[in-house]
Amino acid sequence: MGGGESTINALKSDWNSLYIAGEWVNRGSRPAIEDHNPYTGKVITEVPSATAEDVDKAFKAAERVQR
């Protein structure tokens, strides 16, 4: 097993927030989304889920900085 998987597992517990418009936003009680290794089917990490409002904020922030 390579070092990449152990690095991902070490960071996994810190991955509970979304980075939107330069700020970390807690995902609250929304469930995480599991990311699976397509070969083994094993869960390799979890990522925070976002609401439609979170996506809108992120999109608008990205638009502002690209003007």
C-alpha cells in the first residue's frame, strides 16, 4: 500500500468544512459524501456535502474574483 492512502486517511478527520469565498464553512449536520476507489470499491475518503446555497455562494465568489 502506498503512502498516498495513509496521507488521505490522516487528513480525513480534518475534512469537515467547505472553503467558500476565502472562509471555512462548517457543513453542519449534513452527511459527508463517500469517495470510493473504483477498482476495489473501498471508501478512500469522505468529502463534505454542500447545499444549493453553498454552491451559489461559491459560484458568486468565483465570479467576483474573475472580473
